[in-house]
Amino acid sequence: NAKMTNITLNCFIIPTGSFSGISPRSASFEITILRSTDVAVLQTQIQNYINQLPSPFNDVDIFLRAYHPGPVKYRVMKEQSPISQYFNGDLPNVFHILVQEDR
């Protein structure tokens, strides 16, 4: 079942707002997670990554957008939705998750 498989998502922190000045090395990272997992769990894993960054980047509330090349560029990810709602099948080698400050 495709929903029960792991997915590796390339994540990118958009360097605006409180993330201005973040290094490119820190701004891009991968998360591997089950496709059936809710977005809230993904957001927690990403927040844990951010909490390990140096100050002032480590204490920023975030929201996530799912990015797809093509006509629909990105969609805000809802915490209660499964990741498989946003990603199914093979993924192109691009950033899949855009992380932004939640203001």
C-alpha cells in the first residue's frame, strides 16, 4: 500500500522574516516519514530541526507549504491531513516542503 511507505521530503526554509540570514546549508534538509502520517507530525519533526539551529533561528513558529512543479505551485498543508494527501507516486528531485515563519 503506497500510503504505508516512507517518503523522503526535501525541505527548504524560506530566508525571510525571522529566518533572514539563515545559511543555505541550514535552510535545506531532508525528512523521512510515513506517507500516512499526519502533517502535524511532519511539522513537529521540522520544528525539532529548527529548534536545534543557532539563535535567532531556533525559536520561530512555522507553517508548511507543499510544493509541486507545474500549474499548482504550492499548497498550505493542514495539520490534520495525512501527508499522502499532498504527495503520492514518485517525487521529482526538487524541494517538496517550503517552511515559512508563521506570523
